[in-house]
Amino acid sequence: MSPKTPEQNARIRAESRQRIMAAAMHLFARDGYERTSIAGIAREAGVAKGLLYNYFSSKEDLLRTLILEAFSGGDEQIANLVAADPRSTLRNLLKWFFDEMRQRPEHWRLITEITLRVDKYAFVHELAKAKMEEYVQVLSRLFAQLNYTDPLNEARLFVGILDGIGVEALVLKDDYPLAAMEKFLLKKYCDENK
Amino acid sequence: MSPKTPEQNARIRAESRQRIMAAAMHLFARDGYERTSIAGIAREAGVAKGLLYNYFSSKEDLLRTLILEAFSGGDEQIANLVAADPRSTLRNLLKWFFDEMRQRPEHWRLITEITLRVDKYAFVHELAKAKMEEYVQVLSRLFAQLNYTDPLNEARLFVGILDGIGVEALVLKDDYPLAAMEKFLLKKYCDENK
Amino acid sequence: MSPKTPEQNARIRAESRQRIMAAAMHLFARDGYERTSIAGIAREAGVAKGLLYNYFSSKEDLLRTLILEAFSGGDEQIANLVAADPRSTLRNLLKWFFDEMRQRPEHWRLITEITLRVDKYAFVHELAKAKMEEYVQVLSRLFAQLNYTDPLNEARLFVGILDGIGVEALVLKDDYPLAAMEKFLLKKYCDENK
Amino acid sequence: MSPKTPEQNARIRAESRQRIMAAAMHLFARDGYERTSIAGIAREAGVAKGLLYNYFSSKEDLLRTLILEAFSGGDEQIANLVAADPRSTLRNLLKWFFDEMRQRPEHWRLITEITLRVDKYAFVHELAKAKMEEYVQVLSRLFAQLNYTDPLNEARLFVGILDGIGVEALVLKDDYPLAAMEKFLLKKYCDENK
DNA sequence: TATGAATGAGTATTCATTCAT
DNA sequence: AATGAATGAATACTCATTCAT
């Protein structure tokens, strides 16, 4: 008789929104942004096409939302990896990275693909640049503490290594020796006896 | 009006084909595969849309042809980089890589983008895997000659580094310090005094 | 919480209904029937979309209601314009018409637009025809009293003039010399010395 | 074997374009611009939806083309109505107008509807204003030659009359006494004995 | 009485592909 | 070998309407 309470509506909205975002993330990651249709996302989410536009103003707005959330979600997690000594921090970071590659490869595939299509989605350029610089700065300090002679470029190299391994693991999938590389890098960067 | 000789026809065919491929490569690289239209390729090539289907059975077939050629073209060039001593070979390789990133970034953007869309274009998976293994083997031998303790993984790391720097340079464009990284890597891998 | 009395309910109903109608009239007039959305009307009226369907069975029903009311509303006003002598009645009529064009141009734009879309909204045809004949009859009597030789066609002409000036004023807006035409027609039809 | 000659193509294109324009004119006029779908136009024209976009960049572009053509077509015809003496010119004009209303009512319905929806299609405002002023000027000269005391406003009135009768004839259709009004106006404006 | 989340048919537009010439 | 007019399935997006609360 009486309309739904604001709380009920908020919950319903949050749920629908979440389902749509999860479906979109899955499909964007699996098939790429361009190859994913709104109809497909709606079907995957189990809602009608039109509902999507109650929550996102366009397909690109949905993408933007996912990207922003992915980037900011990453930030929090990385903040948790910082340890007392630099070598442990590096170790945590490497372990986190390889775990992610094993557990959410599709998620990272999307991030990588979108990041490469920079021209079309200009906001990504700024975002990626800011993140990159942030990571390089943090790593640079770590390498300085470890007395590397050129910590800035070591930091850039380290980021590049992770990026490169990421791309290769995404392409070669089970054929890429993730475990071996993890061990190798842990030894190279975190071995106390070195 | 007069019937053409078989030789003339062959030449004409080769030329048209080449123009179409050049136009397609340019546009695929600049705008991405999905965002490039057959009409656009035909316009860029200065031919009619229909002609395209005399040479390629579909848009994807055209893509496939370009990818195959790009990969095999790379092979030849890399073969030329091999020098007498391993350190010079590494130096040539690094210099070639950084030159390519400076001169044909869009070309490599396409290769990278397509390579990431592995599921859709399954043939790429095999191709990429074969190339990767080939490169790793060659590099592995180089690192063995240079007495690295784990030459196989060093080779994988090296390939990963180039991949990663490539991705970052493509994303950050002029904001990425290509020159600094080139110098840094040349010192790290090719400095005789080390 | 406490159950409302029937009187309260009736008042609430009347108010909601009125707000919806006012909002719809405003938007239909400003943007046209097709370009106005139910969502927009609800927003303008400050009610939920669903409520609209408690009072009107469809968008078209809402339109119909507005049209009927506009026509019958006009009747009342026009009845008040009748004066003792025919020339004064004509003068009142002209003044009322030009005042309306100045004060509620959008209202008349809607009436005109809808009236033209006769096929789609068949009920308008009958309505318009009935009104037209009624006006022509009244005017015809006026012109007969003023000893015009062909009062029936003079009446039709007079109605046509008002319609025509209405359309032109709606199209040309501030570029149409409403004041000059008002003066001109008053002189033509109501000048005692003529 | 050989491709179509440019002449063949030009003819084919002109024909298709014409069929699409005729279909669009018909449907826009009958159902209104908003209620007419591209699919409907294509069906009426007997072509595929896509073909429409080979000739017009959008639905609005198609409308614009039709409007411009309708306005410029009118110009030519009206130029032919000018006669040696002003009374004959007026007679030609009135006859032309009533003939048009009898023969192409739907055409004029479209012009009127679009002209009223000025806000959305700003280019119409300018067009209509220019035409109106042009007609008023020509008529003003005619009325001056006929020694009317206020030729400018007489001209405006005359244009208004035609507009008004047009609107009413469009709405009332066969119920509007077009013939009677024609005779009445011819007598009023063109009777030599008056 | 009133709400607003949800639906799905409908819209304009794009584009790979075909085919008569 | 080459053309480009034509096709129609697919796409993102809109919006009147329903209905559980």
C-alpha cells in the first residue's frame, strides 16, 4: 500500500547496480569493450536493457565507472603491502602481483586493454600516468633505501617488469611460467644473502 | 581495352593488395581494429570497397594477414641484429627496440592490442607463444655465454622488460622517458666494465 | 497514518490531478506532445511517474483531457466577450485574441499543433469542426447586424484571419507586428465612422 | 564486367534519392515528423533502411532537404503568377493557393506543422521569416497600386488570411467550404466593378 | 494515495558484405 | 580487375507503461 522505504530502494538499487557492474566487468574483460554489447551485459546481469540506463548514462560511463573503481581498489590493496623494511615490502608486492595474475587474469586483461586504447578514452591517460608516477616514486624510495645506484630508473624498470610479465601471462596463459618467474624475481630482489 | 598480359595483371593485383594492406595497417594501428571500417580502409587505399573482397575474404582475414606479416617481418630484422659477441647482440637488440618504439609506436600498439585479444583471434596465441619461445631460447644462449647463473629466466625477464616498457611507452607516450631507460638498460646489460 | 476522510482524499486527488495537468500543459506547449516524456511531466509536477496512471490511462488520454479543457475553457471566456452592440463585441473579441497571443503564445502553439495532427487524434476533428461552426454562426449574426452583404463568408473570413495571424505570430514571434495588426483590424472592423 | 559508368550511377542515385524523398514527404506530411520512422520511410520507398544514409546524413537532414526544396519550389511557381495588372496577379495568386490546397493538402500540412515547431528546427525560423517578408513586400506593392490606404498592413492581412484558411482547410478537410471562400475572396479582392 | 525500480518494444544509425555491371 | 549502390543484421539508447510495496 505504501511505497517502498528509501532504505529498501537504496538496497535494491545497490544490488542492481552491482550486478550490472559485475556482468560488465566480466564481459568487457573477456571480450573487450567494443565487442561487448549492452544487450549482452543486461542478459548476463539478468536485467532488462533499459535498467542499465537507470544507473549509467552510457556504455562509456559504465566503462569509466569500472576503470575508476578498479584503479582506486588497487590503491587500497597496495597500501596494505607496505612493511617495516623495504625488502619485505618488495616481497609483499611481488607476491600480491603474482597472486592477482593467477586469480583475476581477466580483470587485468581489461585494465591493460583499456589502458592501451588511450586515445579514445582520454581520462585513462591521466589516470594511468598519475598511477605510474605514484608507483615509481614509492618504489624509488625503496630502492634508495636498499642502496641501488640509480633508484629512479630501477623503479621504472621494476614497474616495467611487472607490466611486461602481466602482458605475457595474459597472452600465453597457462603456458607462461608464472611460478618460476615469481621465484626468480623474489630471489633477485628480496634475497637477503645477495 | 586491350586484354592485359598475365604479368600485367599480376603486377596490378600485387599493387592493389599492397595498397589495401598499407591502408589497413595504418588505420588498425591508429584507431584499433574494431573502430576501423572497411569503408575507411578503402578510402585510405584509394580503391572501391568491393575490391577489398577480391583479395581478402573478410575484415578478419585482412587482420590475420597483417599480423602474420608483421610477425614474420620482425623475424628477419631480428636475425640481422646478431653480432659476433653476445654483448653486442644485446646492444643491437636494445637499440633496435627503442628505435622501433620511437619510430613506429602505432605499429606496436596494434601488435600489442591484438595480441591481448587472444581469445577472439586464436591463431595469435600460437603465433605469440612460438615467437616468445624462440626469443627466449636465443636470449637464453646469450645469457649463458655471459655466465648468468639462471640464463633461462634471465631471458624471460629480458623479454618481459621489453614488453613492459613497450606497453608503458605506448600509454604514456611523450611522458615516458624512453631515452633514459635505453641508457639505463644498455648500462645494465651491455657495460663491459661491469 | 490515520485513515483520511473521503473529503480529504477527494481534495488530495484533485490537487495531484491539477498539478499533473498543469505540468503537462506547460511541457506539451513548450516542447510539443511527442517530445515531452512522461518522466518529464512527473518531474515538473513533483510526483512519481506511476501516479500519473492513477489519473490518466495513457499519455494520449492526458492530452485529450487537456485539449477538451482548453476548448471548453475558451468557450466560457468568449461568452463573456459578448456586448450590447455588435461592434463592441467584435472589439472585445479582437482585443481578447491579441491579448492571448501576447500572454499565452505557447498555449496556443499547442492547440494549433494538435489541431493540425487531426488524423492521429480523431476526436480533435469533431471538436474543431463544432467549435468552428459555433464561432462562424455567432460571428455571422454579428456581421448580419452590421449589414455586411455576405455575413456567413465574412464570418469565415474573420475566423480565418485570426487563425492565420495566430500561426504567423507563433512562427515569427517577436518579429510579427502584433500591435500594428491589432490596430489595423480594430479600425477595419470596429471603426464607427467607417 | 566493367563497372557501371558514372552516368549510370548518377541516374541510379538520382532515382533512389527521389524515391526516398517522395516517401519521406508523404509520411512526414501524413503522420508528422516525429511519428514517422526511418524504417517506415524505407519501406514506403521500397529500399533498405541503410540506403537512406547513403543520401542523407540523418533523419533531420532529410527533413531539412525537403523543407528547403518545398520553399524554393514555391518561389518559382509564385514568380509565374505575376501578371500585367495587379488585380490579375492577385487573382492568379488566389487561384494558385486554392488549387494547391485542393491538390496537395498533405504537402501544406507538413510545411505548416514544421513551421510551427520552430524551436527545434531553428533554420525554419529564418526561412519562414524571409519568405513572409518577401511576400508581404510584393503584396504591399500590389495594394499600393490599387490605392489601398494602408498597403503594408493589407499585405500582412492578406498573407494571414491565406495562412488561416490553409490551417482550417487542413483541419476541417472536406468540411471546409474551399470553393465558397475562393469565390468570396476573388470578389472581395479582384472584382473590377467594386 | 503514492512510489520508483523494472520492463521491453521501439528508435536512429552503422557497417561488413554482396552483386550487377 | 574494379566499382559503388544496395542490403539488413546489429548497436546504443529512449520511454510509455507496469507493479510490488
